[in-house]
Amino acid sequence: MNKKMTLAAVAGAAAMAFAQGAVSSTFLWDGTTDTEGKVETGSDEETSGYWYDYNDANDGGASAFTFPADVEANAYDNFYGPLVEAYGGIKATITLGAGYDYPYAGIGFNIWSEGQEGVDITAWGGICLSYQSTLGFGIELGVEDEATVTEYNNYKATVAKATTVTASDFAWSKFKQGANWGKTVDQATVLAKTAAIKLKFEGTAGTSGDFLIQKVGSLGMCTASGVGIKAIAAAGSAKAMLSGRTLSFSGISSAKAEVINLQGQVVKSATVSSAMDLSSLDAGVYMLRVAGKNVKLSQKIVLE
């Protein structure tokens, strides 16, 4: 799903994409609730958002991931869906191999579609992660037609290793290009035509480590959802329940609830007291966000 396109084809596809819509101003992928292995970015393209992995094999390298042996692809040849459903995120061992001077391997998702058209992600403000890893790695902005735009010297932010699941924010100011190679380009240009978000492991051949990617989102979203419905419910203090088109709450005395569509727009809001009637909304996927005194939670909801 990591396809290359000619510049002319990319430009045409991007123009069509923008004519159809734009990415959400915020997004959050949560491996503890996802079952598809797909990031909802606001794109209406069916091929958008699916996780994939890549490595240095085309450069003669031997870097590779080893995934849990008890997970298999489903009937639709989707491996990441069963993986995140089983482990609450993307879990693997990474081994950097010999054969290429700069070993690498990574996982990523295409923002608009598998064609890797560039879209404007400036409004995200940055990227957040909730993760655990015995190795440090990088968050890379895969720009449209990177061979021409950056000559593969993409903007990256450095992620430190973490022995326990850690939520961190990486504002755009933390993303830098490498020095003295590739093509230097201003960040605004890159943010306006980013095609993919990649989590990339690089280093010395023979290096090995384990990781779990639990959440990926726009700036602040991983922290905002860190005290989610599941965690609060476990403490017995609060619950949010969807029954048909009625959203009800318990254990929340004072808070504001917002229902947000995939374009990042607030389509319903109310002060939490009893229930919210969502019958006026179209069928689809939405994000529920509740914030108030001692309450902060976020969860994906699906209206049928």
C-alpha cells in the first residue's frame, strides 16, 4: 500500500481529493478500541488510514519486524486489524539487519489514500503518541513525491525510548530535516502536502528491540483521551452509553459533551445532565469528547 506515483498523477489525484473534502482538524487512532487497523483521518477514500509496514529490502538491507505468532490476517487479508484487536495496539519486535549502510524499518499510514496524495495537515499542530518501546525511533512526515520535494530528507521528530506506556506530544516545531543532505525545504510547504505519517526505526545493524504503539493522533489528543471511558468506568465514577441514537451519561455531575465529525467539526454539544439526542445526525463515525471538573474522556461512536 506504499505506492509511488508520477508528479503529474499525484497533482491530479490531490486536486480531486481536495475537491471532495479535507482531512479532519483533529484525529485520534486508539488501538485499545480499533478493530480494523485503520486510522480515521477525515478522508472519504476507502484506502486511507490503513497501517502498513516497510523496510530497507529495496536498498539491499535485511531489517524486519517480528509480529506476535498468535495473530493471523483475517479473511480480507488484513493483518493489522486482528493485531490491534488482540494486543490493544501495534506490537512487534524490530531487528535492524545488515546489507544497507543505514538500516531502517517502520510502520505508517497514508493520510488520504494508498496513492499517497499530499494534503494539508497544518491544523493538527503536531503529532501525539501513546507508546512503549525499548528503542528510540522517529516520527517522519512522508511528503508527497518525496524524491523531488525533499529528496528523501523528510521532516522528523525524535521519540525517546519508554519502558512503560507513555503519552507524548510532538509539536511541529520539534520536526526537523537532517543536515547536509537531500533538499532543504520550508516546513510550511511540507505540511501543506504531507501524504503519510511514518514511525521509523533506524540505527546499527544487529540492533533489536520491542515496541507497542497504542495511540496516534493530532497534538494533544492522546493526552485528552488518556482518561477514557474504559478507565473511568473501571473506577466506577463515570460512564457514557450509546443506545440507538441516544447518548446517556452517569457519574458525571458537571461537564460539557461534544460530538465531532471526521472533518473535525462539532456537530452536537450540550452540558451533561442526562442524555443527548443524536437523531438529527447522519449515520457514520464520530468522536465523543467530554470535559469538565475531574472528567476528561474521548471515545469513537458509530451511528447507524
